[in-house]
Amino acid sequence: MKKFPVVAILGTRQVGKTTLLHQILPSAPFFDLESETDYDRIKSDPEFFLSQYEETIVLDEAQLCPELFPSLRVAVDKRRKHNGQYLLSGSSSPVLLKNLSESLAGRIALFELSPLHLQECWASPSTFYNWLVEGKAKEVGDLKGTWTWDQLLQSCFYGGFPDPFLQRNDPRYFSLWMNNYFKTYIDGDIRKLFPGLNIEAYRRFIKMLGSSSDHIFKASNFSKSLDVSEPTIKSYLDIAEGTFLWRSIPSFQKNPRKRLVKMPKGHIRDTGMINYLLNITNCENLKEHSFFGTIWEIFVTEQIIRGLQAKLIDFRYFYYRTHNQAEIDLVLEGAFGIIPIKIKLGVRIDPRKLVTLEQFIKEYRCPFGLIISNTEKPQLLSPHIIHAPAGCL
């Protein structure tokens, strides 16, 4: 807010954007575009509306009024040297980002608010992210486990939406909340934003994504099951990704000589939503489910990505897989270098599994590689491979 005229907080529904807006500017004029009164007032004459305020104003769910954005640009440019003029929020990235990029380029900062991170769930800080970006590979002892297995399991099952996590002592609330959230997302947001969409086909598509998480995305598989064209499936995926439900992870392709899998993989971002879509109803069901290892990998991946994003660290993420099935679950690239990460649910590490990691570290001159599992204590497995407990995240 101190550096840009406009700031937009983006994120999926019910993640806490409105709460955060009120916390940042509790006394600022606040307008909710989901309110019919506020919407009509702004839509009828957005330029006149904006001209009435010299102080900072807050506009919640701004994507619902596309007419607002050209007027915002005009209003910002009248006071171009004044930062912190407008604070926006939006749940629907495809519509909002298009309007922001066309109208407010160079005038706006975007911040993505993710579901709750472990540090927020359990109100305890972690040294992992500073340790990672500062490259303190030899200081393995700093990676102490902060959270217990029970806490990690609860976060993995309930996911990061505040309401179901905070009500986790009520066994019926999780399924009830997720069911209503899913209905609101499909029948409210998607129907309103994409009026020509085949809602039933899209609903089935999202349910299929639950069991396709962490797999290579092949549009042809979905096309056959849903009896729609592959371009339609790709448009569905764009919607799921643009509304922050799905995270696409590109392939790491720095070496053109290697035969690598180049198609992206991805996952539903919130593990609570995955559990709901797979009819997993409690932590015990999760531990016994055949998909638990995959859900755990997604959970750890999301914690790492969210933790780095929350610290405003500039980085990119990938996965790595050769045609010989050598695989690295997550590859981070930033000013800290390239760091390959393997994620395991268990504790024991087969020495043969280290070969791919060692080769990758050598080929790309990585400062170190990580294996994250449910081990109790961090340790060096080799001069360049660190075995860290998931509890340190």
C-alpha cells in the first residue's frame, strides 16, 4: 500500500480476504460488490462514485463490476504520485486479472492470499523458509520439527480453509461446510461468471480432478469420460486454475538433451477439498486411504509454496520426470539457486532413491537437495542431501 496506488488481494472464496481487508483498513470506506446496494451505486456511474473519495477506499469482490476498472485508471492517474489509493479483493482471477492487466498495468500490486499455512493453523513460527533462501545447507540442526504428527495430520485432512479447520472438533461440520462450499462455487460463482458453460459437465470435471491430482494432466482422458471436446476440457482447466481451485505445475526442462516428460501436472490446492471429493470423512479414513501418500505430497508441496509466497520471495516451482520414470516431486528456482525436493509420507529412505537426487544436484549445480518426510530429526544423508522432518515446515 505504501508503494503502489492500487493493491489487489486475490484468492479463492472463504479464504479470509474480507477479514483481511477489514484488519488492514478497519475505518476506511468499505464497499462490497456482492451487496446489491453497493453494486448498483458503483455500476451506475463509477467515475462519479470514485470522485467522491480522497481517502483510501476498499472494494470487495471487485471482479463483479468490470465497468469499474477503466474509471479506476482515470482516478489513479489524477493523483498518480499518491500510493495506497485503493485496496481491492477478488475471487475470480480470469475476469479480474484481465481487467487489471488492461486497465491498471504499472499501477497495481497483486497479492495472492492462500488458505491457512501450518504456521497460521497452529500459531507457531517456522525457521524453514529463511533457512531455505539463505542457503544454510550445513546448519541442519536449524530444521527442528515444530509440529506433531497429530497436528500435521489434522492440517492435511481439514485443509486450510479457516471455517472447517476452526470447527474441527465437530465431526459433521467438515462435510457439511465442504458440500455447501462446492455448491456455492459451482452454482454461484461459475454460473454467474460463465453463463454459457455446461455446469453439470464442469461439476463432474471438478470431481474427476480430485482423483487426478498430482498426475500428468491429459485432456483426452477427461474428454472421453465427459463426452466433450479436448479444447472444452482445457477451458475447464483454465477456469479451475483461474479461480484458485487448481494449481498447475510445469515440467522442469533446463536440459534439452534429456528425454523429459514435458506435460504439466497439477493438483487441487486444498487437501481438505481433495478429501471431500474422495469421500474421506475423517483423519482415520485418510490414514487408511490408498491415496494418502499422494495427498500428503500435495499437502507438503502447498505448505512450501504458500510459505515462500507469504514472505514475498520471488521464485518459480516445477516438477521433474524423465521418460525412465526418474522423478523429483518439487523443484524450486530463485535467487537461492535450484533446489530439488523429494517428499515422502514414511520415514525410511531407500539409498537407491537418492541416485536421481544426486544426479540432479550435480547436473544443475544445486546448493543442496531435500528429502522431507516424517522423520523426527534432521540429518545429512550425503554431503549435499538433507533429510528434514515435515514438522519443520
